[in-house]
Amino acid sequence: MVHSSIKSYKYKIGKNQYLVIKITQSAHAETHLGNALASNAVNVKIDKTRKKRSSRKS
């Protein structure tokens, strides 16, 4: 992997919330003898944590 850049944006349109992740990568591989593999793969994991609701009992 030669270069990697990640930017994330959050948008809210009405009641809907959108998360946009922009990933830009470049990979380079070269060899004089044999095989070379330049992988441009990415793993993205998004976890949504729920907000705790406090219940008040009187």
C-alpha cells in the first residue's frame, strides 16, 4: 500500500441520517523475477452504539 486517505461525512435529511465514507487508495508492486500482487482491498467495520435511556420512576 503506497497511499491511503479516508474521509467521513455525516448528513441528516429529514429523519434519516446518512454516513458517507470516502476511501482513496493506491497500491504499487513490481518485480524482476516471479509474481507480484498489488492489493487495493479495504476492510470497513461500522458499529452503531445505542444511547442508554434513563428511566425515572417516582
